[in-house]
Amino acid sequence: MDTSTPSPEHPTDDRTPDELMQTATARIAELEAEVQEMRDRWMRSEAENANIRARTKREVDETRQYAVQKFAGDVVEAAENLRRGLDSLPPPSDDESDIVRRLREGFAGTERSFVALLERNGIKRQDPVGAMFDPNLHQAMGEEPSDEHPGGTILKAWTSAWTLNGRLIRPAMVIVAKSNAPVAGVDTTA
């Protein structure tokens, strides 16, 4: 069989070997560019998927952690009422009746147990008395002059601040010290 005549199975290419090499090299470069583009797309897609997974995990964790926020606010109200009940009892004295003493001890034990249960579940009470006023934790209900404390010090608290896993669920209602120091440039002798 003569191989010099072209057949449909083996068409002849009139290009020189150098031309064939250039065509093959160009095609290889084209394919390598496509592979690189596909690799870049894949890497961006993988990074985007990782970001979506991380964001979703964060949102699920936050939802799980704060899903009970409304319930926690209601429970805190019960804890505050228990504290008000304790505070309404007369101060302890040596001649108080046995029933008042047992009532006080019962309320105090119940409060300790209840607050410990809340703390085990991420609900914490913060007594603000003596701290500096922080609008993120406290609600000022009034001011009182004080020569003993710098301005902004919390003198009294009607309620404590309560947080759920570090997030405020109820601010403390407080009375803040009003500074008696003279203000620079203001004449107070008039």
C-alpha cells in the first residue's frame, strides 16, 4: 500500500514540523491558561464556601447562645422580686421571732440556689454599687451630691445589671454621684 497518497483516514498536513510545533505549543498554552482560570475559579469558590460555613456556624452558635434571651429577662424579674422580698424583711436582731428568722434563712437559701442556677446557664448578676457609671450597663435614675465620691460613681442601685453570656439583658437602675467640684471658668460665688 502506498502511503504517499492521502486517504480519508490519514489526511495530509501541508505544514512543516516547525509550524506543527508552533500550533501544538500555542494549543498547549491555551489549555494551560484555561486550566489556570479554572483553578482560580475553584480556589475562589472554595474560599467563598469556607466563609459561608464559618458565618453559618457563627450564626447558629449565636442563635443557640441567645435564643433564651426573652426567657432570661423574665427569670431575672423573678430573681429581682425574690431580692425585694428579702430586703422588705426587718433587719436581723437578737430578739426577732423564730418564724421571721426561718423565713429570712429560707428566702436567702432560695435566692442563693436560684442565682447559682442562673449563673450555671450563663445569666450573671452584677452589683454596680461603687463602680463608675457605664451607660452600656446602667440606667441612671437620678443624681445625688457627694463629697466622698468622684462624679459618676454609683452610690445606690435599685436593681442589679444582668447579662446573658456577656450580653446585657437588663440594665442596673442606679443613683449616680454628682460631682461638687467647681467647674473651671464658672463663678459659683454669685
